[in-house]
Amino acid sequence: MDPPRLDPHRGSAAVYPQAAGFYPPAGGGHPPAGQAASPGHWAGSSPPPAQPAAPGQWSGPAPAGWPAPQQQPAVPQQSPAAAPQQSSAAGQQPPAGYAAAPPSPVVPGPAYPHGGASPAPGPAWPASAPAGGATPRPRGRALTFVAFGLALVLAVVSGVQAYQISRLSDRLADTDQRLATAQSGDGARLDGLEQRAQALEKQAGAQFNPEAVATAVLPSVFRVRAGQFTGTAFAVGKPDTGGGTNLFTNFHVVESVWVGGGREVFLERTDQRYPATIVKVDEVNDIAQLRTTSKFTGLVTAPAAVKPGQQIVVVGAPLGLQDSVTTGVVSAFREAGQGSGPVIQFDAPINPGNSGGPVINGQKQVVGIATAKARDAEGIGLAVPIKVACDGFRIC
């Protein structure tokens, strides 16, 4: 049975039961002389200030269904000077006029959750408890959601870029195809232009141009002086193996020198004179081969025989007049009698001094060697075919 509760003294501060302890006045110190301190407060002092809950006590109202714990005043920190006085006053009786402090009740059971034993120091309840007992979500799950979101964004961006690249690739392929088609058309047009140009060149070459022929041939044609006689000679073929130039002329032009045992003749062009040697002669076909150590451009010989009506140019030195040019056509291609080879008949005017000169076609090729003219007639000239000369001397 609990002891009876004592009401506080009227007009004085409430008395708080405390086992073997005292409440010092605010500011500390000893009780006044001649006055004993009652357990719980000093006489004439104000009530002790509110103190925080001591370890093991509730800081607020007790939970529903639990009995209210006995309130006990907090024990303030005591100074070292007050400790002996408390010890000395522990076994004394209160003086007259002071009520004795009842013993502190012991509240077993539900006052402390651990069977009456004092809990460990600290608050009985945490500052705030999560509602409904829910536990906070782990941080790793939030990071997972963030990573998933980033991956989704990257996938969308990659898809858009892939789509754009695909469209660009298609456009580039279409452009390449159009360029290839345009280039093919340009190539076809260029081929057509080249073919037309070649055709025009052939037509231009087919047209007879005596000026162009004479310009190309004259640098290779010379006047020959053999003793008292003059005639014409022309360079032919490639340069000689010894470094000189081979030439053709008529045998009757150099006959006097050859019969007299001489071999040296002279080539004249403008104001220059070049010595040459008689290498070989063909008296039947009226052909002679000359060689000089000077280098000149040889004329090209025609691969085929001439035909009647073909236009020609004859270059020579008639009556000693250098670089004379006449034109005509091939009148006929005739077989000569009395063991001689065939001859070319043409109508281009020639005179003494033209002997040994080249007969040139429209392609600037040598077709024959002018050798004679008919007496008491006009427009009948004769030439040895160049094939006869090339077959006999092998210098073409």
C-alpha cells in the first residue's frame, strides 16, 4: 500500500520528494545560519527551475493505457562545497515546522519497458518516427532509375542520328547516281565530238593544200651541183648509221662525175653548201644514192602506188632556180618499155634542173622521182615510182 501523499505547505514552494538529495538555491551556496534545510528545498527560496527529464523518464505524457509515472524532480549538478553538507544532513530529522518528505514510490512494470530496470541513458523515443513503420528506400534504386533514364535518352538520340545518317546516305547515293549518269552522257558527247573532229581532219587532209605540202617538204630538198651540170636531190628515210643523211637523185645528174671516176658532189641550199658522196647508182632506172655527213630531215615515202587523178606537187630547181614548186595531177601509171620499170605520168610543168626532185601527194608523202619530160609537147612529165628506188637501195 502506497504511503499517503502530503500536500505542499501553503504560502511556500511545493515540496518535491527526492531520495537522499537537496536542491540548492539558484546560484548555489549554503543555507542560512540557524536554519536547517528540508529535503527538497531551502526555506524561503523560490521553487527550483524546470529541469529536463532525467534519464529513464518520459519527456511528455505517457502513452495511452500506461500508468503515469511518479514525477521526480531533476537533480541539478551540485557544487563540491555542497556535497559534505548533504552527507551530513542525510540522517537528520526535519526541524519543527517542516513536513517530512514521503518516501519515493517505486513504479514497477509499465513505467519502463524493460521490466522496471532503468533504460540506457538517452531519450525514450526518437525525435521522430517514420509514419506507418515504413523504411526509407535504398539509394541504389534511385541511381538505377537515373541510369535507366539516361540509357533511354541515349537510345532515342542514337535512333534519331541513325535515321538521319540513313537519309543522308540515301541522298548521297542518289546524287552519285545522277553524277554518274551525267558523266556518262558527257563522255558519250565527248566521244561524238572526237569522232566528228577526226572526220573533219580526214576531210581536211583529203583536200589538196599545195602550200602546206611545200612548207613541209622544202627544208629537205637541195640543188645538186655535179661538175658542169645541176639538178635536184632530196633527203629520205631515217638518218644514216654513220650519223649522216641519205639522199636520192637521178643518175644522169651525176653521170659525168661518176663516169669520170669522181664521187664528190655538192648540195646547195640558199647560201650554204654541203659536200656529198655518190654511194651507189642504178643506170637502168636512172637512180643514184648520195650521202652527206650533215643531218637533215628525211621525207616519208608513200606505202601505196598513186592512182590517176591524184593531185601532186613537184619541187625542184628548174634552170638552177631553187625551191620551185609546181602542181598537177597524175595522168597515168604506165609500164615503160625496153627493160625499164613502170613510170608515173603527170601534167605538172617541169624543166631541165627538176631532174631528181620529189613528186609529193596531198599527205606530204613521196610518190616518185621526177626524171624527164616529153620533147615538143607540153604537160607530159615522167617520174620513177618511189617503190622502185626503195627496193633497189634499201634506205627508205
